[in-house]
Amino acid sequence: MKNFNRGALLAFVVLALLAASFGAVPGAWAAGEETDVAGYPKIVKRAVEIWSDGTRLSADIFYPKDRKEGEKLPTIVLCHGWGGTKASLVRAIAPRFASEGYVVLAFDYRGWGDSDSRLVLRGKMPEADEDGYMTVKVQAIREVVDPVDHQMDIDNAISFVEGESMVDTERIGIWGSSFGGGHVIWRAAHDDRVACVVAQVGGMNGTALNKLNDALSETRTARARGEIDPVPQGIAVPGGELRGTAFMERVVLYSPGYYADQVTVPTFLLDADKEHYFDITANSEAVHKILKKNGVETEYHVLKDTAHYDVYRGDTLDEVMKLEIAWFDKHLKN
């Protein structure tokens, strides 16, 4: 058993002992019921909730109807991008993977979609009662683009599927798109539970933003001193094309591609030749070259006459899914 899983097992045993001593874990829930998926007669889905750093995340898990009792299936965790939610993934992406024999998990990052918000205390913290409870005034923080929080949520999404009896924990792949395409590279470099990666139209090189780091020094100080909101919120993205408030002090330091030389698992990268958010040669292409140099199995595809958002619809989506399913089949099934 991997060291990571031994640690997780120890933590589970400790929690189980505590629960036995003090009662059920507060806020525990029953699993949702299986429901059919329109247009996909071979699969079902189940609504689930994931705890991540004290916040509930909304998720849906998809899997084949005809799975055999006791069968362990390969699994894919989907990581959406900047301003995205699982709503688009459960319509067009997750069912296609599940129809090919995978367990698939799609979830919303904290503060996005149907997931709960991070809560920030407003005012002074009161004394707790004898059970440790208190009544406070808090503010719900929504739609903040924070790569640190996102990575914690991805970590817990993987931990969640490890607890599903139908999941083969040695065959967990991760899929990410756009900002999430960078997330899965960082995750693969730091998490030995990941067996295979697909990253499409991914932003992976934060070097262009690093120059803003010094300019944000005063903002960091003001935030630490409570002179501005502890979490940035309500700040529109220039141009209005993207949703959400960027936690810029963290975004400018986030460069997943920097860790490409630590990725050792098969990695598929896909770009659009008409990408307008970033230079693809400095992102997925650069990561591909590093992986290839290091002897990691990798493929890199650039779709012709294709823009960033084309990969989510129409014939382009069909082409993308065919390529990505083939990659997962090769490395999670064979």
C-alpha cells in the first residue's frame, strides 16, 4: 500500500475511534439515490457531497449500470476551469466517459455552482458554549478563483472516490480543462494517487504574471493587517469574459508547468491553435517537451482552426472526447 494511503487509513481509524467515543460526525449525510441519465441508457448518476477543508462541495458521480458485484472500475476525476462549474461537465463530458466503463466524479469548487461558500467571520469571535458552539455573523464568499483552494478541493475529490467500493484506487485518472488543465499537472506532480492525466487548453505557465508579484506586496500587507477584505471578492475581470474574482496574490505565484519535471505518469495534452488566453508554446507544448525529455509517456495535440471554447461543443467536442477516451483506455484499462 502506498505511503499516502497508509496515512489516510490511519486518519480514518482515528476518526472512527473518535466517532465511536463521541457520537456521529456532525453534518454527516446519507448517499443520494441512483438516477438515470437522459440520453445515456447504460449509466446512472448519484448526487454526493464532499467535505473539503470544512466546506461541503456539491458533486455528481457517474458509473455503468451493468457493473458486476465487487468489480473495481477505473475512475476519472474532472476538474473544471476558471469560472466554470460542474453543470457543463455533467451535461457533455462526464456521461461520455462513464458510458465507456468509468466511474466519473464531477464537482464544484468551494463557493462555485452548488457547493457551499467559504465563510468569513465578521465582528469579534464570542465565547463558545460548553459543546464548543457559538452564534456568529459570517459572510459567504462566492466565486473566488483561488488555486490554493482549488487544489485542496481536488485533493479531497480524489480522497472521496477512494472511498467508493466500486473504484480501483490504483487506476484513478484526472482530467482538467483551461485553468483546470494546469491544476491537473500540479496535482500529478504532487500526488502519487494519480495514475494518468488529460489536460486540455490548459494554462500552465504563470511567468507572465510573476512580474505583478512585487506590485501586490502592499495588497498582501493590507490584507494581513485587516485593512482590506481578508478574501478578495466582487472584483470584475477586465473585459468581462471570465466570471469570478481572482485571488491575485496567489494566482501570480501559480505556475503548474514549473513542476512538469516531477510528473511521472502518462500525460495527454491538447491545445487549440486559435487560443487567445495564452501562448500555447509556453504552456502545454513546453510541458510536453519536458515530459518527453524525461521519458514520460506523453502526447500533444493541437486542434486546427479551433478556439479555446470550441472544445466544449459540436464536432470539436466529439473529436476531443474520442482522443481523450482512447488515452484513458490505454492507461487505465490496459
